[in-house]
Amino acid sequence: MRFIASKVSTVLAFAAAFAPCTPMLRAGTVITADGVLHEGEVTLEHGITVRGSPTLKLTLQAILRARFAAPNPDLQPGVLLVNGGRIAGAFSSLNDAVVKFPAKRISIPSKEIAWAIYRPLPPALALQAPRGKAGALLEGGDFFEGTVRSAEAASAKILNPIFGPRTFAAGEMHALVLRDFLPQPAAFDVVTIDGSIYPALDVITGDGADVTLRHPLYNGLRIPVSELVEIRAGASRMVPMDGFKPARIDPAPNGDAAKSFAANRALDGGELKLGISPVSAGFECAVSATVWWKPPPGAGTFSAIVAAGRETPAGQKLTFSVYSDGKLAGHSAPLGAGDPPAVLRCAVQGTDSLVLRIEGGAGSGTWAEPMLLRH
């Protein structure tokens, strides 16, 4: 009986090893290169398939973003890489030539690490760290500048020319700044549920259970599909506008600037919606408010999906307009409450000032998945 049981278990194990893998289905949204938003069940098997209406079979190069969940905007404990990527999770001593990430089974040269992050770090606080300087970013945004003498997972020692040496425990710092970071061109950014962001030269989809990244720092890293938040075109191709703040907001007459614009949420603080459908990226703007942006270099095309707010009065139509250096670059057809969302794309190449405005009466409208495409 023992021999038979052993033989049966061996056969079952052999069969399991060679059984076809069922691709994982995940509810998600996909934006294709033409700016159209598709919703449905998504599989990543030899490309990307969206089972919706219609069902689409695409290559990853044909999409701008595939999103499965809302990303956490805060930088999570881990490291920020010189190339702008993030690796969340426990890490070994930064004093060594190579820093190890045991849970991910990867090692990164220490010279490729720009920051060590010890506590969740809101982007607004991260911006308070001065560029070109090393030191510790403390609670409240204070920065203790100096030469980093040692950097461990639990503490860091910094030598300040005035105050001398100071050792900070991990709980006393938001981040340790070792060197500047400069995002590098990459075909894709892969975002995971732990807060990691991996720039990748290529993303290989296989049997639908995981994806494999191609990049010199973590080549061959496999990420389970269940851990993906999004796969998006990299900064060499696309810049999401919900990721940076407008330069200025001019409210409607007698309006309040603080109540005229909200990023990744509704003006009332609730869920951002495109008509009646929730969306996780974009912003809601009050009608007649003017939102000014300073685009990054290389922007060529503005793209967004727009819709009037549900509270738009019956018979009233809203027009979404984009201005480039003071000139009208493009606008939507007039949209009322209940009208289908529209794709708004227009050329903004070489612009120094980009302005978004909704015109047509009162209320508000949504700019979903706003992005600047590079040429």
C-alpha cells in the first residue's frame, strides 16, 4: 500500500507540473493608443486580452495603461532608485557594494540607490528634500544635511559640518537621501501592490500567471499577475498628468480655488467618476475654472477622456477646452449629463503653458486618464 500511494503521488505531481496553466482573469481598464478606455476582464497571456464589448487582443506596446487597482501615491518603505524606480520592502545594508532584497530575490548595486525610505512618504513631503544634497528627511519636512557615513536598514549616521555626527534610527526618518535621482527612459513602468514601481525595457507575458521584466538592474524578475496594480507606457512615451500638480488654478468668478480642482477624487472628496463609472486616475474641475500646467519637455499630444458631471442641469452642455500658449489647441463636442464620455486629443508640441478649462454654465466635469504623449 505504501508503494502504491507513493507511486500515485508521483504521478499526480508529474501531471500537475505539466498541466496547462489557466491564465488569471482580473477586472481592469485598458487605454489603447488611440485614447479609448476599455473595461472588462483582463488576461496577460502572450499579450493582453480585454474581455468586454468588444473583446480585444493586443500587444503591450499597443496600450498606454492597463490598470487593475488604484495605486497608493505614497512612497512605501524600501528604496528609490537613481533611475526613478522604487523597490518596496526590506533591504540589506547600504554600506555594501550590493544591496539585497530577500523577498524579491534580487540584488542592486548600492550606487544605483538614491534614497532609502523608512516610513511611508507622501509625494508633497518628498518634494521638500533639496536636490543635490545628502542627508535625512525628517518628520515635518526638516532636512538634516551632511555626509552619509553609514546607512543600514535600521539606522543611518550623518556627519554635519556644524552639528557634528548624528545617528538617526529608522523611526526618526522618512527617508535617507544618498544622491539625486533622474528618471531614465523606459518602455514600461510596472506598478505592484506593495508600492514598487519598476521601469522596464520590455515586459514579457507568458502563460498568464506572471510577467517577466527586462532591465539591466533586475533582469528576469517575475511578478505574479495577482500583484499587479498597473502596467503603463514609460516616461519615454507617456506622462500621466494626475501625477503632478498644476502650476496655478484660477477659480470661476466668485468661486474658491480650493473647491475648483481635485486630483484622483471628486470635488466633494468622494469617488472620481466619469459620468456614472468610477475612474481611478484624473481630476474633476468646476465649470469656468482655469487650470494652468507647466508641461515637461518633449510633450507632443494631450489626451483625456471627458464627461459632464451628473449634476449638470438638463439642457445645459459643457465644452472641454485645451489651450497651448494661449491659443485653442482642441475642444470636445458639447456634452450634457448622461452623454457618453468623449476622447479629447490635440497637439501641444513645444508648449510652455497648457491650460484646461470647462465652459458652458455651472457645475463640473471630469478629465479622466489625462496624459501627455511624447513623439
